Amino acid sequence: MKDYKIGVLLSAYNGEKYITQQVQSIMKQNNASNITLLIRNDGSTDHTSQILNGLKEKYSNLVVMEGKNIGLIASFFKLLETAVKEYDFDYYSFSDQDDYWLKDKLETAVSYLSASAQNKPLLYGCRSMIVDENLKPTGFMTQAKEKNITFYNTAIQNIVIGHNQVLNKKLAQILLKQKPDFERIYSQDLWITNVAAVTGSIIFDNTPHTYYRMHGDNQLGYGKGTIDRIYSHIVRLRKKESHKMASQLNYFCKCLNTFLSNDEKREMLLFFSSQYSLRRRYRYIRSSQLYRQNPKETRLFKILYLLKQYNV
């Protein structure tokens, strides 16, 4: 495919430290001539505005939109709405402000997506190499795909991280049509992945095409080593992230109910109705169809569910 348009959507907030490097990596893509980069400045209070104005002078395919602070999730959906209504791209790619993309990132994504039927919603994702704040590899990567990615997986795990998500026009249109309450979305990455799982297909590439930068300001991360990952699990438990995921999943099932199969509806009914009794939780985890990509992680999910960590 040569004659296609891809919109890269980046929501910026106080990103003065790393955003220049990320923009440069986007502009160095092998298919740069097909790209338009839309950046929404979400009410930054540092020098992000000045930096973006300078970059806009340098790159003709960079569009900067200034806006008030509405939060990351609402800002991303605002970008998507603008991109679909005003630009009508063939593909849409989300970007964080502090990572770094390898030159073949978008070219590879389009190659995978264009090889699939375009009459259904499609989501592409890939692994990332974990790097430190100076882009030095740590030797670790994000989660690999070991099993098929279905709703039974995405309901409790998202391996398609936001900065690797590339979607076709069909999926973008469905995302906008749902018009969810952003206050009830904990993670837009997970929301988009779940929508793709129940309305279309997810394509996952185990080859990494991005650097996932770990630094002091990361809210969530994979850590730089085994100890860091264990610590990250503890932090997630303290932040009650599994409860937040379950609450979002409950809201998701209400919003996308018509797209769920009867079997998926039954699974979700059991997931939520079994939470308030130890006996019922135990019976549920013995027959649950939900899984994570790694068997150890699936066992961990079942332990956490048994310990009421997924109660809404």
C-alpha cells in the first residue's frame, strides 16, 4: 500500500523533557510521507507549548492544537474525534510523549493491517523494548503473545499498550460511536483493546518496534528488572488497580453489551456475581475461561480474584 494516510495522535502534558525526541522518531519513520502528526497540548504549564511551536515550524506535517487540561483519556478521545471528522485517515496510531519509535514501527503496522480484511475493526499492537530514561536498553521487553488474544484475555489483561496501538478506520469509527463517560474509564489502552476484541480482531506482533522509556514520572511501568517487576506488582495492588480494572470492565459490558456473545455475557455474569462469597469465588476460578498470556499470570489472577482483589 502506497496511497494511504495515517494519523499519529499524541496528547501532550508537561512533556518538555522527552517530547522532542519522540516527535523526531515519528518524523523519521520509513513511511513519513504518509503521516500527519496531530498533537493536542492538554493545558501544559511547562515549556511544552514553546517546544511544540518550534517543532511545528520545522515539520509541515505536524499540527498542534492547544487546549485546556481535560485529562489524558478525554484528550486522546478528543484527538481521535478531530482526526476522524476533519482528516479521515485510513489508519490511526496513538503515541505517548516520552517513548521512542524505531523507523519501521508504522510501516510494519500498516503492513499487518492492510493484509487483513478492512471491512471489520482491526487493532495492531507489538512488543516494546524497555529502556531507561536515556534510551539505554535494560534487556527486558513487554509482554509477548503466547495465546490468541480474545475477550477472555483482554477482560483481565492488556498486552496491547497504548503507544503501540494502530487501528483501522472501522475501529476508530466504533470507538467514537460509543461515546463513553471518560470518568468511568481507568485505562483508555484497555478500553480500546476490549472494543477491538468484541467487535473485530487484534493483530499482535512479537517483534518490538518501540522503546518504552522508564523514568521517575511513569505512572505505570514494567520495571528494569525482576525485583522492579515484583515491586511494580505490589504498587499496583496498593493502588487497587485490579479493582479499577474490574469497575471499568463492568461499565464496558454495559456499553458494549450488544457486541458480546452469549458465552461472553455468561462469563461476565459469573465474574461479577461470584465476587461476594468466598465459596462462589472459589467455584468460579475453577471453571473460569478468563486467562492471561502467561500461565503463571493466570494463576496470579485467580489468587487475586479469590482474595477479593477484583471486587467492584
